[in-house]
Amino acid sequence: MEIKAVIFDVDDTLYDYVSGDLLGKQAAAAYMKEHFGVSEEEFPAAFRRAFKEQQEKIGFLTASSHNRLIRFQFILEHLGLPVWPHAAALAKLYWDTLIEAARPEEGLCELMQALKKAGIRIGYGTNMTSYIQMRKIEQLDLWKYTDFFVASEETGTEKPDSRFFDVCVAKAGCLPEECVFIGDNVKGDCLGAQSAGLKAVRYLGGVKQDSLEKELSCFPENIVNYRDCLQDDGIRLGSYLIPLRPAASAAY
């Protein structure tokens, strides 16, 4: 069946989240050391403890489980430190640092340009709060290719819940089997999308070379580099082919 829409996960699919997260945590640790004398060894343990508490209190399949303001609030409370105004300052510092460092994955913009020229609708399906994920799309300069956006904050549930993918398909405006979902997580992105009737492809751009063979075996459809998707016979997303054809819309 003809592919009419491609839906991308955001974190570790459009950009390197792992590196950005590390930079954000380092910036937050430096803040805690400067303002409260919290050691660099103490901060990671406090962050992990706050993350665990956040999951236990809120649950996992909900956007607020990712809320860094709540997480930093818990850290400060556990350490007996003033929450105001530091929780908000820490959350802003963390996200500003991560987002400012974000760069599109190699070949991503070229792939999106080709998809638009082929008349394919492009969307994002992401866990997390809408505001933060929209900021990332803006930083990556990807709005110009975008037709629709779905974050778990608006769906009330997260991947791999089929209700999340149902919203993605509704916004794509086509049948589930006419959509390809691209993401880095096997369970959440790939198996979740497949269970909802979509085609799924795993993105492995951030996987180290010595682990690549093992990761390729975890899911049958894979992309290692977005540049490899641009072939002479069309756009290849795993084994799925989108033939190249002129698009009626303006060039990107």
C-alpha cells in the first residue's frame, strides 16, 4: 500500500538526546554546587532518587513523568533546600542547555526535503510535554517541513499505548498502514506503532559501531544514517520504498 505519511519520534531520532541530557545535568550540577555546595558526586544520586519518586507518584505512561520542574523540586525537597526560586531556575537551565546543543541528525533535513517533494506528510509523535518538544523542533529548524505534531501531553497517554498512535494517524489523515513511524525505541516506537497498524522503522544513528550488529538484530526494519534513505529509485525507509515524484507544493 502506498505510503502517505512519515511520523518521527523526537528524542534520539531527530537529534542526540543522550549527549544533550548529559550537558543539561552537568549545568544543573554546577548550579547546585555554586548555590548550595552540593558535590558533583551527590547530585547524580539525588537526580536518580527524584526520578524514581516521580515515576512512583505519577506513573510512567504520562507526560508529567518527564517534567523536570517536578524533578528538581523533589531534589531540593529531599536535600532540605529551598524550592523557590531554584526549582524553576534549574529546570530552565537544564532545558536551555540541552536544547541549545541540539543539532539535526546527519541527513535528516535532506530526507525531509525529499519526503516533501514526494508529497509525503511529515509529523512528529513524541512522549513528553508539548512546549519542550516544540522548542526542540524550533531549535532544529524543522517546522518548515512539518504537517502535524503529537505529544503525549495532548493524548493523555504515551507510547506504546495504541491510543497515542491513533491520534497520530488521525492527524496524518490517512490509514494506519499508509503511515511509517520512525523512532529509536523498539518497544515504545516500533512495536507500539506496529500494534496500532502502522509500519515501523527503527533509527540507529546514535548506536556505536561495536554494538550496531546486535542492535540491527533487535528489529527487522532499520535506518543507520538518514542519508542512506535517499536512493536512485526513491526514498527507502528500511525495506519500504517511496517513489520519487514531483510534489505539488512549493519547494523546501
